[in-house]
Amino acid sequence: YGAHMHELVVGGLHKQPLSSLVRSIHALGFNCVRLPYSLEMHLRRPDARPREAAILANPELQNMSALAIFDATVKALVDARIMVVLNNHQGKAMWCCSEDDGEGLWYSQEYSEEDWLQSLRLLARRYREEPYVVGFDLRNELRGIPAPVAWSLGLSPQGYRFWPQWGLSGGGKGDWGEAALRAGAAVLQEKSDALIVVEGLDFSTDLRGVRQRPLHREPLLRGRVVYEAHDYCWYHVNFFRAWLLYWLSLGWAAEVFWRLCRGRSAKTSPAPAYDKEAQSRLGRSCGGRPSTKILLALSAGAFLMSSWTVSYSAFRSKLDNRWGFLLNGEAPVWLGEFGTNGYWISDGWSAEVGEVLWLSHILRYMQEHDLDYAYWALNGTPVADALTM
């Protein structure tokens, strides 16, 4: 996790030295890090001293400010020849993301658009001479905000929420495409060789707005734009069916084998002569023809799994429609976030099967398109979860 959280520093510094984390990134084969930060850390609390527990494994960072530690993190990465993409994750320092947190736009009740633009300008100027700071991910996961928040910002929600758009007629306060154009121009004024990374709408899953408002064709941004998409299992509701059907199939198979064993037990257990007929009837009713039952159970399970879960062709079609259409050479696309929740995979009570199915699909899609990516996240949980890396 990045410096966008309430600790104001990147995650993992409480468990390992910064140099060790950088070596791990290099050893894993990554050549680029997407480094999130919050406007609160950068603009409101740059001189704040993070609590000791957040940097416990890095005594040399004690008594340093949040922004100085951010600088040290960037330096450690670029010294190792690892490229850095700075990502304004949100305004407030906290976990992201929800449609109820009021952070779904590039501005909020606490941070104006000018605050956002100022932060991007200042950081572009700060790292102007650093060639390994290669890009600026303008804002994380654009999404809806609650109606009361929208009203306070002078916006007109539709129902209970206001959703940003891309390519509104005449622009407007809710037009993410126009805002990204302004932000990209602000960055390039300070660092002309920077890449401008623009995320999609709806939690960075939807880049269809590029069709009517292609920022990569704007003279100001020509040759600088990279579009960014995110993908997780929970973005695809149908994958959760796999988990349910997995347990249904297991239950069905268990029932078949239970009947099989019970039938065999009834046929082979000693019994008084006068009870042989009853025992025979029990064996026939419980045992039946086990091979037929097993075949039926497996066939039914396979049918359900193929009918109810998401096939790869359906998965591919969905991504192609929402952002994969850009992969035909129209413009570069970066899969800026994808990953799995470790406790889902290990505990087995939740969407384990669906998540494994999703992971196989997204990896296949990435391989087919030779897609560049960033994995979320190096440390699997926030500092508060006391992760041992």
C-alpha cells in the first residue's frame, strides 16, 4: 500500500528496511512501481511525523517528515533503476475506495480542483530532473459520490448519486476527460517528458469515453498519454457463482459417496438370518448403481459450472468492450491494478474458486495482448493489519 493511507508513508516500512523492499521488487522482476499518495499528505501534512510503529524497521527514517520519507522512497527506487509512476490516489489520507467516501471525483468537499492541480504541478517540479520518475497517474478510480456531497459541490445528482462523465457536451464540473486534459497540461509544463496516465471511469473499469473524447489526440498531450484500467474478481459478479456451485457440486458428490458406502456397509455387515431380506433391500436402496450416480453427479456439476460461471470468451468480450478496444494500437493501455485478496485464497470460505477462475482469465487476457501491468499490492494488507511480509 502506498503513502495514501492514514500512516502517510508506504506500507511495509514497519516490517522491512526500505532497501530490502526495493530489492524484493527487483527480485520479483518488476521494473516500475505505481506509488500512491494523498493530497492530505502532500499539501496539508507534509511536515507531519509518521508514528514510529509505521516505520519500525527503518530507524533512519525516524523523525523525518512524511514528505521527506516519500522523497526517500522515490530515491531508493530510482537508485535501483526502478521507474516510478506517482499516483494521486485521493484527497484524504485513508483507504480507497467506496462510492460513499466522497472521494470519487478529482475534487471533494475538502480539496478543490485547484488543490489537485497544484499538487501535480509541485510534484512534477520536484522530480523534474529525475528521469526514472516517468509518469503521473492523475487520479485513482473515478466513481460516484453521494447526492449530499454532490449538492455541496454544486452538482446535480441522478437519484442517490452523481457519477462523473467523460466527454460531456461543453465540458462541465463533472467531465473527467476535460479535467484530465487540464491536469496533463499542468504536469507537462513542469516536466515535459512525463507520461500522463489517465484512468477510466467506474473504478477505472471503463474507458469507453475515449471514443468520443480521445485525449491522446490532443496536441497538448500528443505522445504522452497512457490509459489505465483496473480489474479484480469482484468487478465480475458472475465469478461468485463459481464458489456457490463448487460447494453444491461437492455436496452432491458427498451424497453419492455416502450412499455408496452405506449401501456396501449394509450388504457386508453381519446380521441375523431373519434380517437378511431387510438388509438386502437397504443395500439396494442406498447403494444402487454407484457408477451411474457418480457419472450423473459429475455431469450435472460440469453442466452447472459451464452454464452459470463466466466463460473466458464472455470475460474477454466484456474487457474488450470497456477498455480492451484500445489495445489494437490506438493508444497505450496499462493494467494499473489487479490482484487477489490473500485471505480469500487461503481461508477457502469465500470466493476462492471464483477468484482462481478470474485470475486464470485475466492472466490469459494479459498474455494474449502482451499487456503491461502493476500488481496490487506488494504488501498484501495495510499497516493496521500487522502484516508480516
